[in-house]
Amino acid sequence: MKIKRFVAPDMRQAMRQVRDEQGPDAVILSTRRLDDGIEIIAALDYDEALVREAGFAHDAPAAKATVAPVQDDRAAQRAARIDQARAATAAAVERAARADAAVHSNAPQRHASAALAESVADVVRAATASPGNDAAVNGMRAEINDLREMLQVQLSALSWNHMEREQPLRARVLRELTRLGIDADVARALCAELPSAMTSDQARYLPLGLISRNVRITGRNFDTVGGGITALVGTTGVGKTTTIAKLAARAVLRHGAANVALISTDQYRVGAGAQLERYGRLLGVRVFNAHDATSLRNVLLQLRGRHTVLVDTAGLAGNDPKLQEQFDTLRAMADLRVCLVLAANMQSQAIDGAIRAYAPLAPQSAILTKLDEAPLIGGAISAVIRHRLPLDYTTDGQRVPEDIASADARKLVLLAAQRVKQRNDEPDHAILAERFGLSASVPV
């Protein structure tokens, strides 16, 4: 049996060191918090009898051999509870090791999961019985949190390994969706739609079809668009003004400049109105300014006969106090269509946050911009699928009006697949275990 000590800044990195050096068959003997991070003692070719003789189960973190004299009954009870928690922690480590060995000896996965859950439960019960103001108990709680994290990481890895053995095609699909940049929750939902018995070819192509089917499209295009009043909203830098210029140029080509008008409500960004006016002069379209609900209503009354009216709004973050003023202004308008502009090169969490921030406006659709600047577009696709937000158009450059197209789910998915081929990288095993390991423990 080969035993080695690993030290890392946190539990996740320590577990990764263990896996990289000793492989998935390594058994965790002990874990301990140090001044410079987390210490893990792991063994390869685990032998429980040798571990008992060496006393690892009691050394990590074991009770000290001597205890200071007891001053009163309360101190004695507190010391007893600390010892109880430490003993429970040591027992939990030993049970986790036995669970790991059981899984790798082809024992049922649910037995391993039950053993790990029992370990955490014992330690938590011991900790909650101790007073929170005692420094030693607080230290024990930190050790318990480390142990819980270690068990979660270990259980995720075991569950993911189990899926790869028992459901290799499902694991392959999850791996490919991760390569595309699809978020974990959306990937799991897509996998749930796959047939229980599928071939290797189906595992290769069906996920792309499922993504395409779940991306909602409004069907608006430049030939059949009905015009009307459309306000483009979104955070700073997503390309609202440039997108409005592209839409206005398309409308001018089909309906003439006299039937198109632009409105700027951006009173916060320096030069915002000047940029839109520049586009207006180039297109021969008049640009109006509105700073509140009353002025916007008056401008719209003047433009009742226009076929297409596009409203440019200020780019505001979700936590900006001015956002509510913008909501109040747009809500006061009847027959106003709200379209949320999202940049594909933003992180998935940022796109998701923008959708949530502008949810009070109930946007009827979205425009996905900057496809040419996004190394992966899976995050943007995940966000529109998660929120069931239909797409009007996509843009992929700065040229006006060439770099805009009606949204097409199939083309979007093919573009996502092409970007993955250009990168040619594989997701790390630890990342896959973290994303899908715990969900993989559900029996087939």
C-alpha cells in the first residue's frame, strides 16, 4: 500500500492532485486544515487491516492523548463534545475510505452513496451539539466543512465514473454538450429528452437536433416584418445602437426613408444621441429625442403614420437605479414591442443576469449580437433556452446593414459546432464530475 501526503490551497485542488498522481483508485485516509491550506493523506492499493494497524483512522484528526484539567462541569461537557466530534470525523473518514473501496470492487453504487451520506450526517450531528462560541468547536466545524466538501467531490467523481461505465453514450453526450459550452442544467434537461436506447450515431447527432428544437425563433424576417414600434433594451456594450442602424437600413430599403423614424432615449451615455443621429443622416431618416414617458408619448403621436419606429434606450446594468426609470418610461407606451439585445461574447452568467434584470419588461423577443466575437456561443444558447426567450435576429459584425440575419436555430447550432472544432479541446474529467457527477448517481 502506497501512502502519500498532498497539500493544496483548497479541498478541490487537493482532490485533483490525488486523482492526477494516484488515479481514481486512490483512497482518502485523512484530511486536515493547515495554515497554508488543506492536507490530504491518500493511499493506493488500499488495505484496511494495514490502515487499522497504522492508526490512520484515529490520527486524522484524532483526540489528543492528554486533556487539560477540568475546571467545572460545563468545561468538561464541552471537551467531551469536542472529542465526540473529532471521533465522528475520524470514523467518517474511515467509512468514506471503505465506501470508495467498495465501489471499485464493483459493489452497488447506492451502497457507497449511503455510506458517504451516513458519514456526513454523523459529523454534522456531532457539530451541532457543540456551542458556537468555543474556538476549538469552531475549528472542528471548519474541519467538518472540509470533510463534507471532500466527500462531495469524491462522490461526484465516483458517480461520474459509474455513468461512464454503465451509460457510456449518455456520458458522451454530456461531454459533447460541455464542449459546446452548454450550461450543466440545460445539458441535463436535453439529455433527459434522449431515448433510453440509442445508437452511437444517434448520440452524435441527436443532441444538436435537441438544441435546435429548444431554441425558439419568432420567424420575423425583413420581407414580412410588420413594422410598428420596437424598443431595443439591454446592458451597456451589447450593440443596441448599431443593431438599430442595421434594422433601420433594412426598413429603408423596403419601405423608404419617409416611413422610418428613430428615437433616442439614452440621456446618460456621452455621445449616444450623436451616434444615432449620424446613422440617421446616412440613411436619410429623422432622429427624435425623448427623455421621459411624456416626451416619448408626444414623439410617438407625431410618428403615428410611420411604418417602422425604432427606439434606442440607455444601456443599464441590472443593479443600476436608473433602470426602474427606464421601465416606467417604456411601460407607459401602448403597442410597444420590447426586444432584449444580448451579446454572444458575454459570459453565460452575465447573459442570464441581463435576462433576469430586464424580465419586468416582459421582452417579446431577443437579438443575439457579436457572434463573430464569441469563441463559444453555448452559454448564450443555454440562456435563451433556459428562459424560453425567442430570437428575432442575429448579428455577426459591424457592417450596416449586411451583418444581420433573421434568427435560424439550425444555423446557430451549426455555428456552435464549428467553433468547437476550431478549438479542438476536451473538457477536464474533474469538471465533468463536478457538473454531472451527483446527477449521475440516479439509477437507470
